Amino acid sequence: MSENMQASIAAENGRPTKTAPPPVIRRLVVAEEDRRERLFKRQVPAWTISGAIHVVLVGIFVLFFSLGQDTRAKSDDKVVTTAVEDPKTPEENLTNPDLGFDADLKTTTDAEREEKENVEGKVNIEDPIGQINNTLDQPVQTFAPPGVGAPDLAVGATGDLAKTGAKQGEGGGDMGSQFMAPGMRGRSGATKDALLRAGGGNKETEAAVARALAWLAKQQKSDGRWQYDGSSKDDIAATGMSLLPFLAAGETHKSGKLYKQTVAKGLAFLTSKQNGTGTFTGSSGMYAHAIATIAMCEAYGMTNDPALKNKVLAAVKYIEKGQGPKGSWGYAAGTEGDTSIVGWQVQALKSAEMAGLYKAPAALKKAEQFLILVSKMSESRYGYNTPEKESPNLTAVGLLCRQYMGWGARQPSLAKGVEYLLSMPPDMGNFNMYYYYYATQVVHFFEGDAWFKEWNPKMQKLLLGLQVKAGANLGSWDKDGAIIGEHCGRLGTTCLALLTLEVYYRHLPLYKRDNAGRMELEN
């Protein structure tokens, strides 16, 4: 084999030969990538594309959402303003010292709007007089001339709903549900609007209420009391009576929009004067005690404030224990009295019951027996302490008590009594707020044409026409020429006029207090 062939074979087998030169090995140096660099180079394009797509999509979504919101906001503007009550709306007017009779004045509620839900005010649990658990709406009553001093009296302990185990929906002691006191709803939000419209109220009546509340708030003294400017000097009665219109308007010491501190100071004054028997030092007797008790019952019923509970119970039990043997109450506890005093005690007992706090069926039954004794004409008219002393004032008191004791619109004696009241309608020549206050409630609960066609239009015209329209007393009413004006002056007359204009929403109608009636009202 030739050398050249051997060299070729050796070269193919990779072996060096003597004659063939060794193969040259070239080493190529390549820069190595670490793992992060490889990941970055592979993924960056995908991230970039994905991010760009998402940015575009988000931009389109935001543009679409903004256009949709603008369209919905325009179409739903009325609903939004109805469901959320703007606290600045009444504040600007009610606190204005130069508030006049402006036709464009915004009122405490809008009679032209109605929504499905109430809007409750904000709650500050740091405020005085206990903590709030829930906010409810509740009823009101008010005043008659103050009596004479009442002796201390031990308080009984029967009838406490918290101890007798009332079922939910019947008014339990702790009021865990807004349906526990159905007669006390309706003082705020959409239910108030619905009641105002259903009962015949309007923007003019609410503007008058707003002006009167502003005037009334200015009359409060620095220590929380109010004082009558008539012959009575009873600050307990004056303070209780002055608190009632604020409570009727939905203002409490826990959730008031404009007069929260006004109500808190008034309640603090009353509770500071309450002694160990449940009554109030410095009061002139059972008249004043009942008025103060009603205010405290309502404050408790609307806030469920635990710090008020025992004080309210003591005041209510004092009334129960102080009833006379024949079913009436006198100026002093434990004595016999008259229909006028009975009216205020009945309202206090019913307020406690509707607040879900206390029931006193035996006391109410005895009071009913007294009213029967002083009635005539098939119990359609009532006298002072005998049937012979019958009067329009006392007939209105007696009929309202009988309504709260169970009389319905189909009761013949009630219909006959309402016919009697309609024969003496509101009239400029007979400005008697004691009569109008009671009679308005009677006819309002009776409803029908008697209310809508006869009484309500005349009552509105009278009160709107007589409200002071200028000066320091703007929003108030001059004292009437009857018993309230004499004893309670401008302050008392204004309080009863206010409560009369708030009758539309102070109580649910007596005959719509079951669930079906509330559904009919609120739908």
C-alpha cells in the first residue's frame, strides 16, 4: 500500500500519521445566556403586546362606563334626591334669623316625592344620654293648663313589657325591630312624604313647620328649659311641650339634623329634675308630669336609648299608681280629677305602649269607665267631671281617648261625635288651640270626607293665615283667646299649632297600623 493511501486511511480514522499533519481543532467561543436573560428575551414581546391590549380595553371600558353614568344620573336625578335627604337644604333656612315667607322656601319634606325606604340620620354614640340601637318613629301628644303640686308617690311595678315577655311585634322592652311599634313610624324619609301627601299636607304646611321650629329653638334657655309667657310658670310642662314638635319632626338627641342639641338639652333638663318617685321636682302636678312623660316616651321610642329606659318607666308607673279610685286623675296624684287631666295621662300611657316599653291595660280600662260616666248622647259627647258639664273641648278629648282605647271609624258614637265637632270647624273668630289640637287628631283618625273636605282645608287656612310673618316672632303664633293663650301664652299656642300641622306624620293612621295597612301606605 502506498504511503499516500495509508495517510488517507489514517486521516479518515482520525489518527495522525507520520507523513500527515495533525488535524487543527478550532474552538468557537459563544457568550452563554443566564436563565433570567433568556426568560426576559422570550417573554418581553408577549408582555408588551398583552399590556397594550389591556390598556386599550380599560380605556374603552372607562369611556363606556362614564357615558353610562352620565345618562343614568340624568334620568335618575329625582330618585337620588328623594332617597337621600340633604341636611343642608333645611339648615340654610331653619337657622336664618331673617327667614321670611318666601314662596320658594324649601320645606322640611317634599310633598311631591315618595320613595320606598326611609333615610335615617347619622348616629353619634358618643352623645349624652346613652347609646342608640336603632331609630324609630313614634307618636306624640301635648298639653292642657298646668295643675297644682303633687305629693311624692311610690311607684308600682306592674305592666313592664320587658318583664312580662311581650312577643316581638307587640312592643317588647328592648325594641329590636322597627316593626315593634308600628304606630310610631313616619317621621322621616319617604314614609313621611307619603303620609304628608296621603293626609292632605303640602309644601306650605311644611314651610310653616320649619319656620315655627326655628322660632321655638330660639326660645330655649341656656340650661335646656323653656318657659311659658302666660300665667303658668311651670318649666317642666313648658319643656316637655316644647320638645314634642321637634320629636314629631323626626329630631332626636341622637339623630337630629338641625336640632339635635336642642332636644338633648331639653331632655337633660327634664331628667335632671326627676326624683326617686318618678315625678319631677318643680312641676305643678299631674298635667306637667304627663306632658314631660310623653316627651320622654317619644325620645325613648325613637332612639331606644337605654339610659332613658328606667327614667321613662318610673314616670309612666307614677301615672299608673297615681290614678284615682274612679278612674280619673286629679291635679295631685292619687286624687280624682276631670276629663282634661285624664286626656293627658291616657296619651302618656299610650305613648309608653307604642314605644314598646310598658302596658297598663287596667289603668286604661278604669279611665274608660270614668269617661263613660261623664259622657252623654250615647257617649258621643263628654263633660268635665259630669255629663252636664259637656263642652266641645272636652268632647274632643274624650273622643280621642276612646279612639286610642279601640273605637274605630264604624263606631256609631264616634261618627256622631265627629259630626258634632264638624259643626264647630276652624274659624278665625274662634282661635282656640286646645280644641283644635284635639279635634284635629280625632277627625284625622276618622278620615274620609270629614277630614279631607271639611276639617283639614279649614284648619290649614286658619293656621297658615295666622302665623306671624315678620319681626322677632316670625314663625310663631300670637296667643289664642282661650285657655292655652291665657296659661301658656305665645309659646304654648305655637307648640299646639305646630303639632296640629304635624298631624299628618306624627302617627300612622289608627286603622292602618297592621302590616297590610303599612304595605298599602308605603306602596
